Amino acid sequence: MTEYRSSRDLDWPLLALSVVISAFGVLQIYSATAGTVWKDAWWKQALFVAAGLVVMHIMARIDYHRLLELAPVFYVLGLVLLLGVLLLGRQVFGSRRWIPLPGGFTFQVSEFVKLVVVLLAARYLSELRGDRPGARDLLRLGVLVALPMALVMKQPDLGTALTYAAIAVAGVFFAGLRWQHAAVLALLFVLVLPLGWTFLKDYQKARLTSFLNPGGDPLGSGYQVIQSKIAVGSGGMWGKGVARGSQTQLRYLPVAHTDFVLSSFAEEHGFVGVAVVLTLYFLMLMQIVQNAQAAPDRAGMYVCMGVCALLLFHLLVNVGMLVGRMIITGVPLPLMSYGGSSVLTVFMMLGLVNNVRLQRFVN
């Protein structure tokens, strides 16, 4: 366990930011689910946040070097659990992503594997002998990350699978990616795109085509983004008020408490409300970067920047898809979208960042 000299050593700004963002999420989930079958979701989310704060404290006290040593074990366990999801998981809306738990709760393994990928990439890159990763290093890391990606895409869950790639790409970038390797990777990406199209499900292909022209199928594949843009625009400068958004309360906006929670928030709190929330996220990311800069070693830096890259990817994709600038992939908004697995995973990562910070004060 990590022992520090004073409670002042903790990253209190990071903790405060996470609590405030989570509070906005609970408020919006309450508003978006009032009078629906999901009306109890807000207090469940509050319980998830409370549990997340406990988990964050625990993660802050476990030496991250010990977790890095166990990264291969976590990786194998993660692969086994992902296989278990495909065989025994609960199917919802055509996707098999959850393992049912007692009490009506579910466990989404792919969310926790994000933390495993952060630890794995940090350990792998910090143990490289050269100043920069070579071609073999990139290939090995690519294979390690591709395995859980393939299993998650099989569920299917393209959005979560892409988050694993974001962690790896950020890691090799900060490790000093050579421009020649970057050019080769870009070329391979372009060549693989046509092949990747053949592995997509029909609804995923429809989302890609509707991204270019959502008006082509306004009641089908383009419905979500059209209703989201209407909700965002109708909020105006100050919003319509809590539980007063027409798109949200009349149920035109789909899954307003999960993937489209920010659209619902924009309708009821307007441009000003969204600006406040995005500012809070920006401050959180900057706080993580600050901890990365002050990390006691390269492994700690990679851990912090892996977490930062993951959260930034979630933000860019989620916010982008709400206004039609990104393909709808089901990527949740960290700490605001409803979901226990997502909330707990984010708090675990923030605890890990706090642990890197606390290592500077270890006696």
C-alpha cells in the first residue's frame, strides 16, 4: 500500500472535478428518465458514483508498480472474461456485452479491460530498451491490443474496441514514434479499411452511411443524430430547465440517459450549461496531464497519459456524434452517462492517476 505524509498530498482538484461532473450526470439522468421504466436509474447512478469514490481511494493506495507487475495476469484474465461474455453473456439490443449479476445489475467486462490495456501499454513501453519503439515493438504491442479488440468487436461493440486502439496510439506517440513508422501505419490503416467494412454488422454499416447523409433515412439509421441535433439546438443559450426539454420528455431523443445524455443536458441547460461541463472536463484532463509531467518515472507518465487519451477519445467521439460530426458508435460520456461499469472504471483510472501522484510523497 502507498503511504503518504498527509491527506494534502491527494489530488483534491481531480477529486472535486470528478464529483461535480458526476453530480451533473445524476441530475440529468433523473430528468431524462422521469416517468419511464428507467425512473430509478438516477439513484443507481448515485450509488455507482459513491462506490466509485471508494474504489478510487483504494486504487490510490495500491502501488501502481505492483499493478504493472501484474498486468500480464490481468490481461490473460481479461481475455478469458471477454470469451466468457461471448459464450454466456446477456444479450441486449442485439449485442452480447454484459454478464448478469445478482440484484438486477450487470457487469460489462470490456469497460474494465480498458484499465488493463492502460496498464499493459504502460508496462510494455516503459520496458523498451531503445529511446524509441522499433517496428517489432510496434508489431508486438499491436498484436497484444488487437486480441481484446477483436473479442469486443465480436460482441459487437466497435466504440469500446476503438478505445483500446486510442490508448495504444497515445502510448507509442509519447514513446517517440518515428515518422517512417507513422507513415507505414497510416498506409496500413487505409488498406485495411475496405477489409474492415466486410466485418461490420448491417446496423454498423447503416450508421456509417447515415453519418454522411442522415436525412436519407430520417426514421431509421439517421433518426438518432437528427433528434440529437434538434435537442441541442432547441436548448438555445440558457436551456429550457430541468425536466422541461421537449425532445427529452416526449421521448423523441433515444437513450437520453446513456449515449445521448449530453444532448438531453444541452436541451435543458443550453449552451452555457454545456460550456460549463466541457470546461470541467478540460480541467480534469489538464490535471491528469500535470500529474503525468510530475510522474516519478516513465511508467507513471504512460499510465497518466493512457488515462488522459482514453477520456479524451470518449469526449471527442461522444460530443462529436451528438452534433453529427462523428459516427454514432455507442461511446458513453465519462461520469455522466448511466452505467455502473463505465463509472467504476473511470474512477479506478482516476485513482490510478492519483497513485502516480502519491508516489512523489512516499517515505
